Amino acid sequence: MNDSIPLLGPDDHEYWMKQALREAGRAAEEGEVPVGAVIVHNSMVIGRGYNRTEGLGDATAHAEILAIGAASETLGDWRLEDCTFYVTLEPCAMCAGAIVQARVPLLVYGAPDPKAGACGTLYNIVDDPRLNHRVEVISGVLQEESAGLLKEFFSRLREIGD
């Protein structure tokens, strides 16, 4: 599939969020919490990631961290200054910090995370004036689809545990 289309408006955010939802689906297929991320630069996906904490046995293997690593490798730079970050679930404190450190200007996420969200729900790391960089945030893009994947995943886990 061709990921190259111009970023023009809200409909484009949905296009890219669908790419992140595909990554989240990959996580679910592997028994991971279904969170997916893509990073877009010049209308192309330059980094992808999905949760792999269980498979890699690594607490830092969140979708966002893996996508940042892939995007940095693609660009040959840790600064992601001209990129847009799409993720299906509001980033946690660790991931929000990494997004700030990577100098991402725009974060678009699907579902809020009332238990760990650090981009406006519990904390607002991405807009803390004490830090050296702030990130613009657009929330709620394909929120129902993003939340639905998580609900289905945890519902299945509860059924297995019964």
C-alpha cells in the first residue's frame, strides 16, 4: 500500500491513524496490548511500532518507543522535528517524555488513557512549560476504533482467566 499522500486536514489524520491501528492489530495477534504507532515525515511513514513488551521481555518496548527508534534510524537523526506522530492510545509518561525528547511537533492519538495518560489526562508532559520542547496534541482521532481494540483484547483476557 502506498503511504504517500499529502497531509491536508482532519481526514488525513484518520488515514494515518488507520495505519497505526494496523500496527495495533499486529500487537493483538501476538498477544500484546493492542497499541500501534506510526511516524509520518513528508507524507511518508518513516517509523512504525506496536507494543512488544511481552515478546521482547522489555518494559520499554512500547509502540511509541519502537516507532521513534525506527524513525530516527530512517532519518539518521534523533530529532523528529518535521514529523507527525500517530498512536492509537494516549502515551504514558515514558513515551510522552520520549516524544518530547525527540522534538516531535505534533502528536495525534486515538483513545485517552485514564489510568496512565501523560498527554493531558493524568499528566501533561508534552505541554509542560518547564521542559525544553512542547508538543501540539490532537486527541480523539478514530477514538472508538482504538478503544474498541483495547476493550476486545482485555475482554478476551478476562474470559481466558475465568
